[in-house]
Amino acid sequence: MDGSESDDSSHFERGVDHIYEAFICPLTKEVMHDPVTLENGRTFEREAIEKWFKKCRDGNKPPSCPITSQELSSADVSPSIALRNTIEEWRWRNDAAKLDVARQALFLGNDESDVLQALMNVRQICRSIRSNRQGVRNSQLVRMIIDVLKSNSHKVRYKALQTLQVVVEGDEESKAILAEGDTVRTLVKFLSHEPSKGKEAAVSLLFELSKSEALCEKIGSVNGALILLVGLTSSNSVNVSIVDKAERTLENMERSEEVVRQMASYGRLQPLLGKILEGSPETKLSMTTFLGELSLNNDTKVYIAQTVGSSLVDLMRSGDMTQREAALRALNNISSYEGSAKLLIGIGILPPLIKDLFYVGPNNLPIRLKEVSATILANIVNIGYDFDKATLVSDNRVENLLYLISNTGPSIQCKLLEVLVGLTTCQKTVIHVVSAIKTSGAIISLVQFVEVKENEDLRLASVKLLHNLSPFMSEELADALRGTAGQLDSLVAIISEKIPISEEQAAAAGLLAELPERDLALTREMLSIGAFEKIISKVVGIRQGEIKGMRFERNFLEGLVRILSRITFAFSNETRGITFCREYNVASLFINLIQSNGQDTIQMVSAMALENLSLESINLSHMPDLPPPSCGSIFSCMSRPPVITGLCKIHHGVCSLRETFCLVEGGAVEKLVALLDHENDKVVEASLAALSSLLEDGLDVERGVKILDEADGIRHVLNVLTENRTEKLTRRAVWLVERILRIEDIAREVAEQPNVSASLVDAFQNGDFRTRQIAENALKHIDKIPNFSGIFPNMA
């Protein structure tokens, strides 16, 4: 109540009957409700005189009259019935007069003070004589007070809300009048638009209305009512009363199942979960069904699993199919998050779930519910939580999954494939899946799903599964894809879709990237369907920023580069590969890609592709066509042949990056040398291999060494040798160092570096047969081994 204006104001009240002195208690100075008379004829309010007598007793004094101080023989009092009736009649006339005044004052155009006085009178009347609420209803004052809620004054609206609460308290008929029209909607609006006091009054009035079960759904049906009330209960409001009244209002409204469902939609789940735990069978079913339809955030899924997870799993075991369906759909709704899935696994969801999926017999699940079971299982195995999945691959369960996939419709096939996707992401179970697929020959049927166009989820699941299988079944996959051109076409079509980079595109690219790179038949088929043109278009688009997709871009680009590199393995048998690389300047692209810092796989694969391209340079480099010599005279025939300039330093022919893939002409040497400092051994190894292609037999090795030296490559190669990081790196480095040491000046300098000599000696003593031979030659170059008959026997 507003402390600035008391309902006990002695403000002059128009139309109020005169108060007779006999009505006033001498002690309380107020009109009496229960007048009693003493033996000396004095009249007092019963409660007041009883307090006076108690005071006398406490002071060990005899009872006396508080007015005359006359001692009384007894503290007995006699009810003054006639006076009480007269006072009640007076009060009735007085209240009627006040109500008449209120009716005249309760108009928005009247003075604010008159409206406030009228509202106060109504409150006083309702508090003093409850029976007069009938008078309030009959005079339609409730509706008049409701109209006052439209006032522009916060204070008037606040007092009107207080008055309405007093009027309807415990009075169902008044509540029904208040609930007519848009009044409840107005009260709900006040929850968000009124100042704190008005908001408190509005929520208090709603709380009073919510005590009527019939009005709970009325409040709940108002748009925004529940979400505002739920918001108030979770707010950090300094007004504790608002939070408390909002909470109690919602508790009252929980009697309505429809309201409980609405509350759950707004995040207040406790009532719904409580009914699942303790409601009647019908209520449990109704609430569980609704839970399966709710949109839930991850924290809520965890809370639900903690609260009713066990009950849902028990319900899933029920013999009643309707209950099982409701439980399955609810479990499906909460199983897609790692936190909730962990809890469900701990509760023991897997055994009944697997049984439901594979069981055939009496009371087995229909296919539409097996699909739900498969979805839950797919959710659980794909959450990334490393639980023991051994039970999912034992007892021929993978074989059963493959059988179901072959004998069901697209919807359940999709979910079953997703289960296999989850199993193939786990190192402990992927081998079992691979074994089952190989044994059953199911790879042919699995590959066919990539051609599905009408069910995108099914196609995505199949592509992801095949991608996971590809490191273990690359040859089988290549055979299957070569068998039907349509499936290879479909994968290429997925990769080339004009959308932001998707998970499916990244998986399709990763799948093709894992296929055997030297499978010439597959490469030829890819050339025939124009796959490489589409692949390089995507690579260029990503590099230029025209194609984006932050989440999957890295994996997608890695897959594309790996696919593109396979064309460099087919040069010796497929001239179309050379034509393609020339037309699209593939060598230049790979040189740019080796500079992709932070993307080790792309750098490694690009360096390997550059090695293949460089090895082909010697076959593509050629001498320029010269005009035939003019023999017009004897002197011209005896002249020197023309001097040819502009030839490649190591290939001794006409070279270019685009036409002959020459790394020297393309400025790739410095960039490859830079990779020799890379922390990834595989990147270093690929770079060494590419640089080695410049010192191969048939080339000008001395010029090649000089070019390497000008790029500061010799120092880096020697560092790789002396670091002795891996056996493969040492083998590569020894080969390059031996070629470098064929140059006497360099050999003399290196001979003075004991760490290089020590590394060569170590390779000579501990390397494989070929490495030991090459290390021996290198040591001869620096005079560490005498240059006479070979230590190793002639292997020819």
C-alpha cells in the first residue's frame, strides 16, 4: 500500500451520515463493531475494554471504569445489542452513501483526488463489512474500477489495482466479473509496463485471481502472460514481493495441465517433470508426449535427463505401445547433447534401445518407432563421448544393422547409417565395422546411397560413412566407384554445388582424396567426367575468397588439393593429365599452395605434386626449332651454328612453369627451401623430394646444386641431415647431400664440418642397404673413405 495516503484518512466525505457520539468507543475513538456495557452503564468496544481489564489484573488492581476510574465489582460485560444494530444500520447507510459518492467520482474526467478518495472508500467498505461486496457488485462498481485502469496516472492505476484486489479477495463472483473482456490482458500488460509498485499490485491481483481454478487457463491464454510471470520468477528484482507473488501465481496455475504445457514451452519445466514423476498414468502419458515435442536447449536436456531420465527409460520398457512411443520420442528429444546422452548411458538406455531396434516377435516396435530408436542410438554414438561402444559391435550387431539398412525405407536407413558413422569415428569399433562390411560385401549397396537426391539427410549420412571407411577400404571403394560412373559423378556433383561449404562437401572431398592416388583407371574416369576442372575451380574460388564456409573450409580445401594432386601421378600413361595441367597452370597453383602456412597437409601434398610435375619436366623440355642453314655460298656452309640463348639451366631446353612445369623457371626453389625448416616431418620430406627432382640423373647436377646454393638450400639440407629426425628424412637428406658433394668446392667446405661427417658415418653404419651405399659415396667425396674398390659387392 502506498504510504503517502492512508485508507484511515479523516478527509471530509460528501454524502456520509453524521457519526453519533454514542457510536464512538471512548478508548479507541472509533465506531464500535461489538459494543458492550459495564455495570456502571458505560459502553466500550469489547476488545478494547478486555485489554483494559487485563491491564488492571496485571497491575494487581481491581477492575475499574477507564472513564470514571470507579471500581467495579466484576469485569463482566453485557452486549449492547440495540446499539450494535443501530451502528450496523448506520454503517450500512454510510457505506451506501460512500458507494454512491464513488459511483459519481469514478470517471476518468474527474479530479484525480476525487477518484483516489472514491477508490479508498471502496477499499474501506470491503475491509470493514465483507457482506457489502454484494453491494459493490450490484452497483457495477467493479466495472467502473476496471475502467479506471485506463487512467494516465500511475498512482490512480496503482490504487485501482489495489482496490480490485480487495474487492475480489475470496469472492468468486467478483473474480468472474473482473475476468470479463480484456481486463486480464490489461493486468498482464502492467507486468512489463508499470513501475515497480504498479507491477507488484498487478501481480498480486493475478495471484488472487489464480486461486480460482477456472481462471487459471484464462490467465494462461493471454498472450505473454506465462512468459512474463516466468521471467519475473527468475529476475533479480529488488522487490522480493513481486518475485514471490509471481512464483505463487504460477504454482496456483499448475493445476491446469494445459498451463503446465505452456509453462514448459517457456522454460519452466519443473511442473511438467513433476507430473511425469507423480501424475496419474494418463497425465504421465500426456506430459511425456508433450516433452517429446518441446524445443529444448542443451542445459535443459541435461536437467530433464537428471530428473526424469530413469522414468523415461522405464516407460520405454512398458508393454503399452502408446507409452513406449511417448517415452522414445521424449528420449530422442534429449539425447542429442553430449551431457544428457552421458546421463542416459549411465541410466542404462543402451540395452533396451538395442533390443527394440533388433527384436522381431510379439510386441516388437513398428518400423516408424524403430526409426526413433535408431535416431536415439545415432545421437548417442555421435556425441563424441568416448564410452565403451563394444556392446554395439558384438553379437553380430553390425551385420544386423547392415541387414536393416538393406531392408528398410529411407528414413530409418538414414538413422542406421548415422549409427555406423558414429561407430566408424571410434578407433576401437571402426575395425569391426570394416570387417563386417568386407565380409558381407555391403560396400556396393552403401555406395549407391550417394546417388540419392530426394533425401539429403540420407545422402549426407552415406557420404560421411564412406569417408570414415575410406582410409581402411580405399581399394574397395575405388572398385565400387569405377563400376558405376553415376556414383562418381554424384560425388563430384556434391563437391561442385554452389553453396557455402557444407559438411557433405567436405566429406565427399575427403572420401575421393583417400582413394588410391596411383589408380590410373579411376583417374582416367575422373578426367572423362570433367572432375578435375570442377575441383580446380573450387580451389581457386576458395583461395580468392569467392567461396566461403568457415566451419568446413579447411577440411574441404585439403580434400580438394589431395584430389587434384592425383593427376600428377598419371603423366606416364595419360597425356590428358599433362594437357590439363598446362591448360590450368596447375604447377603455379601448387607453388602458391605450398605457402599455405598453418595447413600442413596442403603444403605436404602440394610439394609432392610439384615433385611429380618436376620429374616430368625433362620429358617436356625441348630445343627450339632452328631455321635450316643457308647454303647460298661456300662460306655460309662453313659458318658456325647459331648460338641458342634462353635455355633452362638444368634441363638445357626451352622451359616454362606452365608448359614444362619447370620449378626453376617458376621460382619454386626458394619456397621449397623455406619448408625445410617446417616442424612437420612429412612437409620437410615432401619438400626434400621436390628439390631432389632438380638433381636427378640426366640433368645438369652441377647447375642444380648451384641453384640450390643460391637459394640457401645447401645449409638447410645439411641441417636436416644432422638433425636426424626420422629415418625417412635421413634417407632423403643423404641422397641430396651425396649429389651436392659431387661439387669439389662444396665437398672441401663440408669436409671441415664434423657434424655432417658424423651424420654420414651414422647413415653408412645404420641405414638400409641403399642409404648405406649412397652414404659411402658421400663420404668418398669428402675423403672420409678411400676411393678404391667398393665395400659392398657388385649387386648387378
